[in-house]
Amino acid sequence: MHYVYVLECVDGTYYTGYTTDVERRVAEHEAGEGAKYTRGRTPVELRHVERYETRSAAMSREHEIKSLSRRAKERLVTDPDADTD
């Protein structure tokens, strides 16, 4: 399985990423071993996860979420069924 996840950083910003193991990846972010963006912005909170069958589908969705406005990301993490357009 492939996953797209959204973290909320301690400074209130959102980070979107891709992984095959959400638990491990969040632990890496917490330990300062994740993306440069999340280093210094810990602790992080897992706010949203989506599961995909293929890597390409997950990567496509990751790109889509990263291009959303902050307001749309807030809607996504509070109501995953909401339209994020």
C-alpha cells in the first residue's frame, strides 16, 4: 500500500508527504530524520491519511494536496469528505 499523509507542525503549518509506512514516517519526522521542512517544527501531529494501490496514484495525490491553498488543506484535515477545490 501507498499513503499520502498530512502533518500539522508545531508552528501551525501543514506538511504533506508520501510513504509506504505511515507510523515509521511520522516517527522519522518526530526524530528530526524526516523532511528538512519538519525539522525544527516538531512535534508534529498526523492530521490526514489517504491510501492508494499504486505509487503513481499516491504521488499524484500528494502533488495535488501540496498545491492546495491553506484554507483547502484546513478543510481536508477537518472534513476529509469536503470538496477541496
